[in-house]
Amino acid sequence: MIRTSYSFKLARTKLRSKRGILVTSIIVASLLFAALIATVVVFSGAEKSASEFIKKAGNDRYLVKTSPNIPYEKLSFLLIPSLADIREIKSFEKVYYQELREKYKSLGLQYDEKSEVPALEPYVYADKTLPEEQRVRVNLQSPVIQEMDERKFEEYYKTATNKLSNLKEAGAKYGASGYSIVDKNSGLPNIPGLRLIQNNKEDISDLGLKSGDSTSYGYYTNAIHNGMYGFTDQKNLSRYLLTTDTENLEGIPVIVSAQEAASLFGNEVGVGEEPDAPAEKKTWLKNVQSKLNKHIYQVCYRNSVEQALLDKIQRDFAEMKNNEGNKEYEKPSLTYNYPEGACDGITIKEDTRTVTEKQSEAKLEETQKKLGTYVAPEHKLLTFQIVGVKYAQPYLDYTKGINEYLKSLLVSQNSPMNIDIPIQMYNSLPDTLKFDDVVKQQAKSGTVLQRAFENEDFAMRVLEFTNVEDARSFLNKETCPASETDCDKAFIGDPYGSNYLILDEISKLFNKVVTIAFPAALGLAAIIIWFTISRIMAENRKETAVYRAMGAKRRDVTGIYIVYIFLVALQIAMVSVILGLAAAFTIDYFYGNALTDTAVTAFGIIDDAPRFSLFSIDSPLLLIVVASIFLISFIASIQPLIRNVRRSPIHDMREE
Amino acid sequence: MTENPNNKIKDFISHYDGDLLKAHAALDDYFSRQKAVVISSPSPSPLTNTDDKIISLENVFKKYKLGKQTIEALSDVSLSIYNGEFVAITGVSGSGKSTLLQMIGCLDKPTSGTVIIENKVTTKLSDNALSELRQKSIGFIFQSFYLQPFLRLSDNLAVPAMFTSEKKEVINSKVERLLQQVGLSERAKHFPKELSGGQIQRAAIARALINNPRIILADEPTGNLDSANSNSIIELFRNIRETLGTTIVVVTHDAEIARQADRVIVLKDGKIA
């Protein structure tokens, strides 16, 4: 048997024959494998970097935000009710008003139910083929429906299997802990019940919610304006908190979106709007943090009666203006002044009411007091103090480019609409700064679902898991994502804080790419190598025949060609690795820093943020790719090699 | 009884105290005086020791299929070649001389008949055993030389020895000696393209000798050479045969080679004429 060193010597000479075709083949095969190597390196880097950011964002905890999955129809009626619902509502309505009449009667009053909004109202767009009885829709403002909703909720609550105790039972299977409250309705009303005071002014004409866009991002970056506040456990907010000092709090502690804070208060402290360039965002965010930390702002709470009075002032003003010069027009007997200063009270402008009118109104007030339905006009100046800022994550917005898209992948998509009030910090406030009295008046505001979530048993909670596998298993087996419309599980759950499931997504995408690209590259490379080796062996047939004439055994010839194939594979491997790493390095060079900026803002990790590198050579797959270059080279060479050594040397020499 | 040329060579070398050049000159003179008339015969010349048969073909037929046609390249060829003989095989193109050479070289097997090389019936040997026989006993010289273009001359000479797994040092010393013998020592590090036709053929002959074979088979060794180089090659063959006692079988059209051979076998239509 030929010595290996001699095989190398003879094989090396073959590398110089058919150089053109060999070099071309090596380059083409190398490009295929280089693309594969670059993919592996870039994906591994992305996975590793995402993992590092996720770990930092969650302090090595994997958080899941849950809420009970309560089907709406269990708590209220659908807007277009079924026949059974219609009959149920009608029957309840009858009893409800009967009881109310009796209650009035017992107080010596007469009740006129015609003054109430009906529970069912005609629905003009209803299917005309339906019997008239069914051509109605539910009036959610009706006290009858509200009462029925209350009772439905009480009924549901009794048998519900998605309370906190059930959640704890489900979470225990995966080692969950925490169960801290998140995004719990503060009970504060939205605008116009709550209005921001800016430059000592309260813009009474500003009545509606601002969304900016139709996503939660839009609401979140207008949450101060809209008056959207929610309670969240302090430990879920730790990475946004700029201070935890409760001794010197001068207002209700809040974590607001950096974008809105900069937009509303930036001029006062010298902070501009959010820059577009990702590289500048980190500096901007740091600036927002330092300049707006402990910043105080005020809002004015006005209850529904005061809001009604403000409406009346406006209506009266318009009415009087329209009737200027009209001698037959009678001015309203009681008119009011707009509040003089921000969050000032409403004062009477002119009172020309007759004695009878005054008596009638006094009687109405007295009746309401007896029934417990009287509400006096009220307002309160609320003071908030910024204790943290959060970078508001835009919802999946592909139009804003790759950075925004990646950011939306990196962070969880359940961005809140509420400004966060850290519960523990709020609880430490003196009563004068709290808004509990306001909340009492607002007890019945909001939708029935919102009210349900105010119940401790149904509140949204954050569960903590020690590893991504437990978090993933819990999410998969016990919850449905919020985006799923037909959920058959007891809870709705999504990753919280950061989208650590992006690791799964990266892996899935990576696997998808690799399962397609890997066999494709191998197949193509095999064809190229097969073709090249076949051509080179054909080219060297006479030489092989000469070797055989000189006494080379078939295994000697095989040995020489195996070494030759090894040398070819080695060249492909070397070129592939060099090109692949160079490509990955280039991708990392051009995108790594931008992604780091993106990840920094996405995860809110500003200090000690690692670099989001797209270059990692840790993956064992890299070795597999390199090994497969050798393997596929040998596999592709088997057929031409067997054919070559089986040939008669004399046949090849005769071709001379 | 004819004198064994091997014994004669040994006598001459010993007479000249190992001085090969002098021994060579004396031998040259001796053999030129002893040269028999060239005849076409499967039988040995009268000078040959017929007890020392090295190659033997008995009723060898070789048929090829060419489409539907069967071509008889060799037809009932029987011959014997003896140790130390210098035999030329001649004949017109297509007469079967190259096929005969390949049979002797164990590169091809007869359709029927027996080929015996060094007392081994080649038809009964495995592919490996045939390779081994070629490796140890036969040296080939091809018309196209087949030197590896990307190997230096010294490495080219070493190729047949590489298949014997001999140590590098042993191979190197053999190569050095052979290069010296064929007068190419100074060309050891050159590539074939840097050599003349004559030098290349001499290198090819040296390569055939690297494993000390008992038989040299040469296919038109002077076919690509001018007359000066051809003479030099013939001289080299004679030298080898005379100094080493190697059996030389040459397929040739070259009348000068045929004239210098101990015996000429003429083939016609696959038969010995």
C-alpha cells in the first residue's frame, strides 16, 4: 500500500491539472457553503445577543403577563341580542322597574320610568325578515342592562375557573412565582374627566382621546393627555425607575413614555423630540431620563356633574350668541362662568330663576339624595411626579424600516396603553396626594370587562419563571396569546418586558432557512464536486493507467484520489470559512451597531448594554457545515472513483 | 551449448575489477562480434540459455469485440523469452505487437492460452498479484513517456518506487544512482517541460529501472526521437542488458533497434510470421 506521504505528493500534482475547472468549482462550491456559514454565524450571533439582552431586561427572569380569559358574552349582552336574550332582558326590565317604582313609592315619590333610557332600542339596520320583536339592539347605557351585567358578573364569578387561585395552581406546575399586579385600572377617568394642565392652563375645549395612530403605541404616547393610568407592581418596573425614593415624593409617582414626556415637557427642560436615527436614540433617551426625572405635572379631575356644567356653559353661550337680537328669546335662568384658573371651580354668572323653579330643583336634589344618586359637582387638582421613563415601542410597523421591525420582534407586543403607577410607591404617599376619593366616585365607570379586571381575582398579573422553557411551556399549555381570537383556555398570556420567545422565533426561522438552504447547498455542491472530480479523473485516466502499469494497486490509486478529494474539500472548506466569516463580519459591521441602538431602546437597557453582535462562531452547526463539506466531497466522489479504479488500464492506454 | 550472457557479463565485470565503463566497452566489443543474424523467430538465439525462461506464451489468443465485429488481435501466439534476452517485436500497425507487449506486461489477459511470467501463470493471478508482479518484475517504457508534468524529474523517477512503500531515503538513493547512470543528475530538480525529448526518454528508462525489474517492456521507445537520440537510447538498452542482465522486450518499427536485438519477432495479423 502506498504511503500517505507519497499519496499526498501525487495528489497534490493533480490539483494543478484542469486548474481552471477546479478553481471555478472550488469557488462556486465555496460560495454556497460560505453563504451557509455566514447564515449560521449571523443567526447564532443574533440569537446570542438577543438572549443577552433578554436576560438583562428580565434580570434573568422570564416574565409572563396573564389575564383571565373571560368571554364577553358571559358578562354582558351582545349588541345584537338573540331572541332568548331579548326575552330575558324584557322580563328583567319589567321586574326592575316594578321594584324601582315600589322603592320610590316607599319614599313618598312618584317614579316615571319614561325618563330612563330603554334597555332595548329599535335597530334600523336589522334584518327586515326578522319578526319585529327581534329588530332591536341592546342599549349598554340602560340601568337595566348595567344591573343585569352586574348580576351576570356575580354569577360568572361564582363558577369561574380563571381566578387568581386557578392561575397559581396552573403556574405551580411550571415553578412560577411573583403573580404581581400589572396594568390594573387606576379608576381615574380619561379625558375630559382628567385634563392636563400646561402653562397653568386647562384646555376645556379639549375633549377627546388622542391616539396618534390606531395602535396601543399611539395611545401610550398620548397617555398623559388621555389620562390613562394603571397600577403595576414596582418590581416589574425596576428597569425604568429612575428613583425609588419615597420620602421626597411630591406627587403620584408615574412612569411615562419618553416620547410623550419629551413632547409635553421637553421645551421646559431642554429636551427635543425623538430623533429618527437609531444611533441618536440612546443619547436622547438618556437626556430624557436625566432632565425629566422627578418632573412634576398636574391634571385636573372633574366629575361628571362638573363636566355636564361645562357642557352647559358652552351650550348656553352658543345658544345666546345665535339668538342675539331675537326679542322673543328667553335667556336661561341660570348661567355659569367658566373656571377662572386651571382647575378652579365653576361659579354662577347669573341666576334669574323663579322661586318655583328653585323649589323644583331643590326637590329633585332632595329626591336624589334620598335615593343615594345625588352627585355634587366636584374637581380635584392631582399632582404627578415622573419617577421613570419608558421607551414606547411602536407596534409592528414595517413601513418604518428594518430597525423598527426588529425592535418590534425583540420586545413583547403587549405594550401597555397606561402610564404606570408603581403600586408600592403609590401606597407610601400621604392621603392628600392620593386619588382614592376620586376613584370612589368613578366606581361604575368603564366597561364591564374593565370593571371585572379591577377585581383582585381577575387582575392582570405577571408571573416569573426561572427559565425560558418553563415560561414557554406555561404559555403554550395554559394560555392563549392575546392575538388569538378563539381562545379555549382559561388564561390569556404573553411574554412580558421582552419577547424572549423571539429566541424560539429566531430558532424557527433559522431552522427553516437551514432546512432549506443546507440540503440545497449540499445538493448543488455535490453536483459541482461530482462533475469536477469526474472530469479530473477522466482527464487523469491515462496517468492512472500508467500508475497501474507501474505496479500501483487499485487501492493505491484509490488512496491517491481520496487524498486528492480531501485536498479539494480542504480548499473548499478554507475558502468557505474565510468568505463566510468575512460576509458575517461585514453584515455585523454594517448592522451590528444599528441593532445595538435598536436593542438598547427596545429593551430599555441604557447603561451596560452589551453590543448586539451578529457574529458568533460558537454554534456547533458551524462544525457540521465544515464537516459536511468533506463528507459531501467524498460522497460526490464515490461514483467517479469507483468507475475510475474499475477501468482497465489497458483500455485507457489504448485510447492514446 | 551456448554461453550464458549473464555469466559473460559477470566475468567481464570481475575481469575489470568492477570498472563498469571498461567492462561495458569490452562487452560491447564482445557482443558485436558475437551478434547473430537477425531472424524472425519465437525461438531464442543460439546465445541464449534456454534453461532460464522468463516469459512464456502458449497458444495465446486475444479477441476484441468492436461493435458486432470480433477482432483477433493475437492468434495462437506461442513464444518464449529468456532471461537477459533483448527481443524486438516488429510488425506493421495493427499486427498485434502492442497487444502482445501488454500481455507480457500483465496489463491485459488473453482470451485463451497461457501467459507465464517468472514461472507465474498470469491468468490465474488476482489483480493485486498482477500489480505486484508488474511492480517488482516489470519496468515499462512508453512511447509518450508519461512523465508527470508537475513533478520534478527526481520525483518522476521515484513514482514506481512509491507503490512499493519503500522508505524515502532508499528511493532517493536509487533515484540519485539512476539519474547518474542516465546522465541526468544535473536535471534532477527540473520539470519535464524543461528537458529535451532524449532526456525525457532517458528519464523514462531510468524510471522503469527504479524497482530493479527483471524485465523491461518498451513500446516504441524511439518513436518520438531523432536518430541521434534513438541511438543513444539503443545504447542505453544494451548497456542495461549487459550490465544488469535485464530482459528487454521492445516493440518497435525502428530497424536499428531490431538490428541490435538478439532476436526479432515479427507479427503479422496477430500471428508470429
